[in-house]
Amino acid sequence: MEWTGARYADQPTVEVTTWVAAPPGRVWALVSDVTRMPEMSEELQSARWAGDASGPAVGARFVGRSRHERFGEWETVSTVVACEAERVFAWAVGDPAEPSAVWRFELEPRDGGTELSQWMRMGPGRSGLSFAIDAMPEKEQKIVFVRLREFERGMTATLEQIKQRVEA
């Protein structure tokens, strides 16, 4: 991935993909259950459905609590913005009209299994990263680059965890 020179306002993205030896239905059961995601993420500590939501549906909201060595702990409210069983599950962090990030899983039947992708886009809304950029605007491109690399590593590890669990 090429992020050199990317600024937060550019809304940079990152995507990782893996192939899972299981049908999309088995993969979907795991990727669409936000309450299980903390088991497979170093940064996400907990997630629970909010309000009367009890599962994935467009408009459903969930609360996530995350931790990072440099940013501390924080809580976000996300809204499901796409939910097509066994195909796509996506959510916007914060205000869906101006999210601090959008995250998405896509599932594609392929070669007797499932091609699973995880994608994310920074911005356009402010996030915790915005405070670091505000404090050191001359280092914005480096801050964005480092955070995108962290997301890429975390997403790669998450997909590996999903693959191992579903294939077991």
C-alpha cells in the first residue's frame, strides 16, 4: 500500500484480504458479530450492541471500547451502514454523516471457500488521531502513515484469527 504523503483530509484507506476454506455463511456468522471482534483484535477491548439492537442490521448501533499504548482508552458509538448477509458488513464510527472512520468486511465465494476482505477509511470526521495532528501539524503525513500501518497489521492479524477460527 502506498500512503506516503497522505493527509487525514485525503481520507486514506487500507485493505487486507485472505482466503478462508469455509463457505460465506460460516465466515459471516463471525464477522457480523461485533461482540466477538475483541477476541480477535489487540486494540478493540469490548463491543456491545446499543439500544434495542441485538444483531447486525442497517441502522443498528454498537459501542466499542478500544485501547492503544499512545492514545490511551476511548469509547466510540458506531452505526451499521451496510449489511447484506454473507456479502458485506460495514459501520461508520461516530456520526454516520461525518464519520471518523468507516470499516467494512466483504465476503466473496471463491474456489470453494470465501475471499474475505477488511477495509477501512479514515475520516472525514475528526478522530483521536486529529488531536495528534493538531499538536504536530508538521508531522501529519508521518502520523497518518504510521497509523495506517498499524491498522494494516491489526487487520491482517484479525483476518488470520477469523480464518483460524472458521477453519477449525
